[in-house]
Amino acid sequence: MCGIVGYVGSKQAYPILINGLYRLEYRGYDSAGIAIIDGDLKMYKTKGKVADLENFVSGKDIKGTIGIAHTRWATHGEPNDVNAHPHYSESKQLALIHNGIIENYASLKEELIQRNYTFKSETDTEVLVYLIEDIMEKEGVPLEEAVRIALNQVIGAYAIVVISKNDPDMLIAARKGSPMVVGIGDDDFYIASDATPIAEYTKEVIYLDDEEIVCVRKGEKIILKTIKNKVKTPYIQKLEMNLTALEKGGFEHFMLKEIYEQPTSILDSFRGRLDAKKGLVKLGGISDYEQKMAKAKRIIIIACGTSWHAGLVGEYLFEDLARIPVEVEYASEFRYRNPVLNEDDIIIAISQSGETADTLAAIQLAKSKGATIIGICNVVGSSIPRTTHAGTYTHAGPEIGVASTKAFTAQVTVLTLMALRMAQMKGTIEKSKFHHLLYELESIPSKVEEALKVDEQIKELARIFTFARNFLYLGRGYNFPVALEGALKLKEISYIHAEGYPAAEMKHGPIALIDREMPVVVIATNKGTYDKVVSNIQEVKARNGRIIAIVTKGDTAVKELADYVIEVPETDELFVPLVATIPLQLLSYHIAVMRECNVDQPRNLAKSVTVE
Ligand code: G6P
């Protein structure tokens, strides 16, 4: 949550900072602000989005070659101008931006108040910048040392950047539990919460580790140390990020673009890892651990949100194909439940951003009990892949729309590859079936391409149901997670209450809600429990519910019953989630557009949830 950008060098900072904020806006959009040194340390901040900030500063001549900028997802203090970042120190010599939560801010604040400091905002962040200045004054140390001392007093998570009016060529940044990337230019430096604002300026980056502080000065070498004062050698990596992936590319929204990217993103997630002709599934990132995985008595999948839904599909796949028992856990519950874990356990942590705080904390817990942690992440270099023992990137490319789409199908694809590989190693799958499934998986991108062709038809449906107040999504087997994901997408971006349910469980509760006003989306593809789902549809019809059915091309039985039918291409039951999710993503998208909701930046949500 919260996006951070910083720049120091010879270029004008403002355009770099404002563009960076636009790139990071998916992280939070309650308020935005910029601090720039132009002789004086100037600050511009406002409630609202980055565009509001741009309006706010329009006409002002903002100059300076060093600055910091922030887009906020409020934690402490409501989203308003005062609570917006950056925050000044009391003397206004320093400005600081922060992502994360200072958990002991109340006691630190109390101490500072007793020493006559007056706070202007309700944020935990202001406490930190006051504390840094206090240490500088009290102990007579330079800023970088004061930051280090202050961070040793802080409990919680942070990614911070600080600038000082008295040292206008220096940026100081530090992180713990919140991501931070430093970009190295010719004689300049870029700092950001993720690489998206940096990619257009440099390909050389350093990902900070927890409890590291970096001090960068225009034209000078980076100084990297830990908050315990241990000097470290920066590890410079090549950034592989395609700039076109950061643009809407002619689409009205990032979400729509990302939905349409799925034939390619699914292909990218198995490219080089799957060769049907040779009967090969190869996941280089986990090869050292695959023996252990195959022998595991159980696998525990931990994730949040959409990634958790992908995990559920993973459960079906691993159990079906590789006969390994799987538990799928919400990271936020798992970590507080005193789970029974041991050294034989394999944990698969799934996360698009690689930064979700609850997932990270669950990983730490499992690691402390000796479990082996395998990651499935999308953002290269993010915190989770750097914490796990091994892992596989999904390679779906940057996902900017807050509602996850292509990351989900990429996660499911990687889970499928893992399950197939385990099945092959364990001999739990017949050779002919294994080969058939590999060929089928290779054909999924073209089937997704075909599934996207229902877009116009979905638009019509969206028109009919734009103002529905509730939606029910039903599915069984592999289609149950699809139902959950369809409902989540609708909730997230159109603010319509929607529930996903196992179709057969409907009769234990949700059936009471069904009447003429209740659209019921049933994923009724032709494999698995098809006949049972047809019975469930009949139960809904008998109560006048309106059925929108997702069926396999050529279906007849459901067509007779359903009010509206959307066809998806035929595929093996195991791969149905990859095609059946597509129309549900489109349905939520079009309904949200018709309701005039902000599709890419739905209210209250953030793409990367770095608070617990
Ligand atoms: C947030 C996002 C969701 C995402 C979830 C987990 O809630 O809005 O789209 O599914 O976090 O995020 P992760 O990055 O761990 O997959």
C-alpha cells in the first residue's frame, strides 16, 4: 500500500516524481504529495488522486533536482490534506514519506509531546520524522545516523525516504516489511516502492532488504548499511520490465487490457517449462526441492484474496493428479492460529505482488518451524521470492488494475505445472493422460483467446444486470474456486454484494435469498459434476431465480433451463478454471463500467497490501 518515489540527480525532479506517482497509484489513492528542494524545502499535497495533486500544483513553477513523492492508502488518520505525505519535521528542515505502520507510534509521540513537540497530523509518520530530527539535535549526529538510530526505536513496518534542506544532494531510504527499489542512473538515483516508476530511466536496480538503509548522493557511490550499522555491498540487478506493459495500450482500463492479455500471459507462465511433444514439465526454480515436494505428506498453500482462490484450484490439482493432501489457508488466519507444522511440511505461498504482509508473516512463521517454503509470485525481486527457499515466477507481467485477473490465471497455470510434475515424479498419472494434459495445457492460450470472444454478449448481460443489488455465484469441483473468484471480482470493482458458493451448499442457506431479483451465475461446464449442477440450476429456477450459466460450447441441457448462457471452449476438467474465469472477469468489468465505478482503482482497496 502507499506508493513512494524519490529522485536525486541533475534532471528536474517534478516530472519524474509525478509520473512515478501515476505508475504507483494502484498502491493507494487517498491523497498524494510531493516535497522538492529548490533552495527551500517546498511541499505540495492534497487529498485525492495524483490528478488532483497535478491540478493543485498547476500554474506553480516547481523546480528542483531532488524530491520525494507519495500516494497514500490511509492507515492512521483519515485521508485529508494534513495527513497526506510528505511530512515535515518540526523545524521544516526535513521531509519524509512512509509506507507501512509504526506500531509504537503512540508511545514515541507521547515522549515527544512531553518535550514540547507539536504535531500537526494524526499520522504515525509524522512521529518518525520528528523523532529523527530530535535525535539529530540531541545527539549532534548527521541525518543518516539519526535515521539509523530512530529506526532502531521503531516497531512495525516501514519503507521511508527522507530529504533535508541542508543537504540538498542526498536521499536516505530504508525498509522493513515494505518494499523499496533503488534505480541507478548515470549520475542520479531513483527510489520507489516498486520498479514501475524507475523502468523508463534505468535498468540497474538494487532491491533493499529488511532493515537496510541506503544513502545516495548525486554523482557519488551508494552507501548501504543495516540499521545495526553493518556496511553492505549493494547487489545490482538487471531490471527486466517492458515499458509497454505499464501503459494501457489503447484499452480504456488496465483491467480490460490485462483480461485481454491472458492468452499471452498464460503462455508466458509456461513458456520454456512445458514441452508436450517431449513429455516434459520443468520448473527450474524448484528443481532442488521437487524431490522433497513429491515425497511430502501434505502441502499447505497460504495466500490472500484472489491468490487464495488460485490456491484452492491448486488443492484440487495436487490431490487429483499427484495424490498429495493439500490444505489451503488464509495467510491472515494461519499465522495467528498456532498451526501444527514440522520440517516435512511444504508450504506454497502464492502472491501476485510478493509483498502481502499477512502472507509474508505466515511464511516467517512456517519457516521458524522448519517447513520448506515454495513461492509462486509475479513481481520479480519482491519480498516473498526473496524469503522463500525456492519458487517459480508467474511471468504474467506487471498487473496494474487493482482487481487481479491475469495474475490469477498465471498462478493457476504454474500450480498446474507443479501438480503435473509431482504426478509425473510420483507415477500417480498414466503416461497417456499425462501427455494428453500437456497438449491440452499448451492449447489453453488459444482457448482463452476464444473465450474472450463473448465480450459483446457479456456487455449485453451487464446492461441487464447493471443495477442488481446482489449476485450469487455457484460452482462445484474445479468450478467452485471460479465461483468465488467471479463473486470477488464483482464485489471489488462494482460494489455489488456477491457471494460465491459451492453449488450444492446453496440448499443449506443461500437458497433462502433466491427470488426474481437474484441473478445466479452458475458455472456449469460439461465435466465433473455436471448432472448435479443441472439439478442445482433446477432448484434455483423453481424459486424464480435468474440463471446466467457458463457452459461448454455445444451444451444443450443447461441452455434449456438458463435465462442467459455464455459458452466457453471445451477443455479438460482440470483446466476449466482457466477458461471459465474469463467471462466472469468481463462481466464484473462491464457492470463496473456501466455503474461508472473506477475500475482500476476501486474504493478502499489497494493492490499491494503491506499492512497486516
Ligand atoms: C489485495 C488485492 C487482491 C489480491 C490480494 C492478495 O487485496 O487487491 O487483488 O488478490 O491483495 O495479494 P497478492 O499480491 O498477495 O496476491
